[in-house]
Amino acid sequence: MLDRIPDKTVKAQTRAVMHAAYRLAEKEGMARLKLHATWLKTDYPDAAAGLIEGLEETFTVNRLQLTPALRRCLSTTNIIENPNGAVRRVTHRVSHHRDAAMALRWTATGFLEAEKSFRKIQGVKDLWVLATALGRNEKRVDVEKHVA
């Protein structure tokens, strides 16, 4: 979205508005971004449209009321992009796949390589907050104890 703004000053201002808005509560942050998009619309209609596009979805983490560490970790695409980058590194010289199964094996190999460098996510101790927010905090039944 920011790449659609050639003016460095306006780009920096938009970046600052976005960072501030994502730290606010959902409704207030969305209102700030809509107001900024209205301001951008006259000179940079593509940037304004990009700012509004998917606005509801971008505030999902805010809506869940997660801890700051979880919010920071889950607000980026790093969790997805890191393993995808490893797959690209592993498969970059493979130019011909015999079949779909071979492509899947190379992809799996890339993900296994990526797994070697995984670290705990920031806020790992607060994952129970995420589970509760998603409604998955039911008590788990130990199946082995209930099997006669």
C-alpha cells in the first residue's frame, strides 16, 4: 500500500498513522484509518483503496484483545513467510517435477529444513489467552484414562 505513494513525506505520515491506529482499540483504529484514507483519496486514490481494503480483517488481532507480545507476533506475516522462504531456498534449483507427489516431497523437505530454525513465538506463555479468545479453552479429556 505504501509503495503507491511516491511522496516521501506523505508516505512517512501514512506509515505513522497506520502504526498508531493498529495500537488503538478496533473501532477507534479503524476510524483513524478511514479518515486518513479519505484524506489520501484526492491525491493517491490507489493508496486510499489499499488502506481500506481488508480493514476489518487487519484488526482481528485487536478484536481478540491479546497480550502485547502475542499481538506483536501475530500482527506480522513472519510466521508464514519464514517457512515459505526456506521452501524457496531448498527448491530453487529444482526445475522439473516428475509428478505432483515429487513437488509435495520437495515442499515438505523445505518445511522440515525451516523447522530446524524455528524459535518459540513471542508471548508463548500467553497462548492460553488466544485459545480462550478463539473459544478453544475447553478442558481436554485424557483418552487413555477413560479407556477400560
